[in-house]
Amino acid sequence: MSTGDITALLRAHTSGDSEALDELFPLVYDGLQRIAHQRLRGERNDHTLQTTALVHEAYLELVKVEQVSWQNRQHFFAMASRIMRNVLVDYAVKRKAQKRGGDNDVLSLQQGDAVATVDLDGVLSVHQALERLEEVDERQVRVVECRFFGGLTIQETADALDISPATVGRDWKMARAWLNRELSNGARTERGG
């Protein structure tokens, strides 16, 4: 099916057609699976959140989203990236609460690294830094969600956010530098340095 079919189904769902979701899920499943796999591929073998569970959790949250004027496939996957971020953060918070005081590993976002591997403590650190960045530049946060959490290309991110690829590139570069500085400062603070 084409991108237009996905967009039509998203809009039908928004208009109240509950059967549109039954048709939509098989069309977007592979893309959601790819995003989830990229997010979890660096995890320990014994972690309990699996790719399929992340896809299903994210999809269940996506279908709850109301009052969204779906623009296209990229818009859907940008939203999916944001929701997967939230699912991972919620999972990390719950896991950390169970452990009470586990160590956080330092996370580094490398040049051009749209599919960085990260542990769940790293996801929590990035999330907290993104909350601080959102106070400075919300668009940069959306770019990070698409690129880092969603694994979208620069062009896909530009399409999803309705901005130019050059703007995505600048925002991605600036956000990575800002986040790396924040995460490095946080790691030094935790070590007492």
C-alpha cells in the first residue's frame, strides 16, 4: 500500500472510523518494528522489554491520540517515535524504582548517529536532558525524537516536521552538541567532579 493509503486510513480513524485501525496496523507494523528494534538493539540480553512489546505498547498509545490532523506517513512515524520515547522512559522509571539507585551509564550521541544504541538508564538521562532542551528550543527536541528515537532520515524528519532538510541538519547538530554537553555535565556531577 502507498503512503497515501496510510494517510487516508489515519484520517479515517481521526474521523471516527474504528475499522481503519484494523487496516492500518499491518501497514505500519514493519516500520514500528524497525524503530523499536533500533531502540532496543543495544540492550542487555536479560532486559525484559522486547521489540514486539514496545511496538504494541506504542501502537496502543498511538491509537489513543485524538485531535491529530494526520498529515502523512512521516507524521505518523514522528509521533510513533515520540510515543516510543515515552514508553521507554516510563519503563526505565519503573525499572529504576524497582532497583532503587542503579548506576546510569553516560550516553554519547555521535555525529550522524540516527540509530544509536542505548540502555534504558541512558534513555532516562536523554529524556531528562530533552526536557531541559525543550525549554530552549522545542523544534530541536522534535528533531531528536525523529532522528534518535525514531531512526528517521534527515529527509523523513524534514517531511514529518514540515521543515527543510537543511534546518533538520542544523537542529540535529546543535541538539546533539547541547545534549552531549548536558549529559557529560550530569555524569560529572554524579561522580562528584
